[in-house]
Amino acid sequence: MSNELKQDINFLEYPLWSINTRPANTVIKWEDDDSFKFSCAKLPTKVDMLILYYLLLECQNNNWSDKLVLSRYQILKGCDISISQPKYKRLEQSLDIWSSVYIKYSGVFYDDKKYQSINFHIIDDWKVKEGDTKVRISLNPLWVEKIKNSHFFKYISFTQMKSLRSPLALRLYELLIKTFYNRTKWEIDIIKLGQKIPMQEKYMSDIVPKIETAVKRISIKTDLNISLKIVKQGRGKGKFIFTKKPKKVKKQLDLPMGIPDEVDFLIPDKFKKSSSFIVNQIVNETDITTLKKCIECTNSHKNIKNYGALLRTIYKQGYYKDFKPDEKPYKPMDISIDIAVGDKVELEGKKYIIEDGMVIRMKDGLMPEGFIRKLILNKKMKIVEK
């Protein structure tokens, strides 16, 4: 599943949400140069925007389907929002807010036809059936099609947007992604940028330090590497000069490539060369005891074809923490549960195919055989087709 979502340039340039932490009850409006008009009765905030971005990502990953069926848990987890009853209510509030957002368009739409007026919401409707945990959401087809067929768009990383945390950094990131669409340098009046975001701060002395902090966060947390220069132009006046620098290259760990003697005997000879890097990464970041547990957990699975990838997944996902080799928890499952490569299973409303190596390709990595069997045994996953 892709983590890159397509977004129309207009929706990055002009705000669909506020950096204020509490939704406002005042009606807001804006109009852009492309004949869009936006208004809503309750202004969305960063939380609402992340939820909308997640829905848009799910829409795109499901062949641009405007009909989504998702669990509340799935949405909150996908947005890195803590799971609790108040957060479930906050999610429902967010869906209500996007149902109230109103967009009006006049001019030539994506279908190359000229319209006097097109009016639509972001979410047409949403519902939860009695006794069901799934949320059925209908995104507005016109909004979806506008983004799908846009000729002026950017692909942005949802993971990087979530990592920013700061509402100001996220809103500035949207603007910078759009602005550096076809250039590497951007100059803008400091007060004008504050109004464009928009920020509550009205004076240069208040705006500058906040923007500086946001730029640092963006450069650290995302692939967008920005330098910022402040040019004073008189009392209380000045401009920002943003410059896009070459994309940051992640430094590879300078690790030894041999297998430590303490665990050498645990790894099959045919997998030693391909798994040496992740082996040394684990021991470098933790200790030999953790490495040994990760290897033992990996060895408990059958039909392993990509040993290094499975070892990496077990370490990164923390699957080794509950593994107890003496109890051999997965062996009884091998007898009681009949699964094979090509079987289709369902987990939290989504269907997956068991691939070679008896693994499932999840959003965050590979789920190994033992955990597939454990979920089926505990009736959290079910086989839907053999």
C-alpha cells in the first residue's frame, strides 16, 4: 500500500483547515485565482486535516473509490492518534466537520467543460450501523475526481506529514511543497506569509521565531530540506527567503558485516550473508540478548525464503518481545490451522493474500506465519478463501 498521496495544488495553496488547536465556530471563506470558493461553519484543525488526508490515502489506494468502509480504530491508528473513547468521539466530530465544509467552483472543471457553478462538500455522508464498529464514509465524487484528474498536483508523504506534529509546521509544509513545485527559491513578505497561513500573530517580531522553528522541524522530519533567510526592510517590516536545498541523503550505518560469534550457530549458513547487515544493526541498537531473541523468533517460522526481511520485520515490529522459545507457542497452531500460500484472509475488514514464505504484506512490513496463525486461532483473523 502506497503512503504517498496525490493532492491538488489549489488545496495545498489555500487552507482547508486552521492551525488553531480548537475548532472555531465562526464562518470562514476564501477565494483563489482558479475560481474556487471555500467556506464552512466550523473550521477544521490539524487533527481533522490528518483524518481527511488518511481518508484520501485510503481512497487512492482503493482505486480512487469514494466509498470507504473503515473501523474507527483503523482510522485513528493510521493517523497516529491515541485510541480512547474520547478520541472516537473526536473522530465522529471530525467527520461532521468535513460534512459541513462547502466548496463552490466556477469555470473549466477537470472534464474540460465550463461551468457557471459547481457546489459540493468534502464528505457527503457517513454512518455507523447499530452494533457495528465500521464507519461507512461517502466522499464527494466531485472532490475525489478533481484531485484524481488534476494536472497540477504534488505527491506528498503521509508519514512525513504525521511526523511534523506541529500544526504550524504542517501548514507551512503544505505551502512549501506547493511553492517549490517548479522553483527552488521563494521570497515573501513576513506579514503576508502570516496572513496566508493564516497565523494569529500579527507582528513580524512574533511571526519570525515561530516560522524559524517550523522550518527547522520540516528540514529534520521530512525530505524537504529548506534554508531560511530573514531580510529586514524597515521597522516592523521584512521578508522571508526560502531556498530549497538538495534532498537529504540518509547516512548508512557503518557496521561490521560479520555475524557475531554468540549467534553465528543460530543462523542457517545460506542466510548469513544476506542477513548480516540487519543482524549487526540490531546488536548495535540494542544488545546481543535482544538479537538472539529476534533470531530465535525468526527461526520458529517455516518455509523462510527471505530470512533478512523476516528478521527485520520481527525486530522493527517488536514481535520478538512476547516470543518464548521454550514454550514453542506456534507449533500447536501448525497442526490445528490449515493455511497455505495463496489463501485469502481478512483482518479488520481488509483482505490479504498469504505470499511465498507464508507471510502477509502489511502496511508496515511483513507479518510472519506464526502471527498469522495466532490471529486466526484467536479469531481476530479469518480465512475467507482457499
